[in-house]
Amino acid sequence: MIAVTQTELRNNIKKYLDAVERGEEVEVCRNGKPVAALVPRDRARVPHWKQPRELLVLPGVSVSKMIIEEREKGW
């Protein structure tokens, strides 16, 4: 998350809207306190815990097997 002041946002709105368009969140602060957040439109309606995540995929490797082996080793 990017935190900016009201003045910084006003002076560089394009920069921050471009960041939001790329999927980042921008928190707007006034007198050091957060007062608003700019979030991508599609994320604004879905709680963060329901948003899709990228899955870890390693070609030719069973991640489950790796975890079990590491647990057996005591890592």
C-alpha cells in the first residue's frame, strides 16, 4: 500500500491513479491520519480474504511432498 498526503495526491494524481490501475492501493492521509483509500474498482466490492490469489506452481515438483519432507526433517 502506498501512503500519500492530500497535497501529494492532488499534485500527482495521474501517478497514483496509474498505480491503482496496476492493482495497488493508495491510502490518503490528512495531518498524518488516514482518511481515504483508493483501490482498484474490482477489489472495492470483494473483501481481501475473498480475492483470488496466485497459486505457487513449480513444474515437476510436488509442493505437498516438499512440505512433508521438511516437516520430517524438523525444519
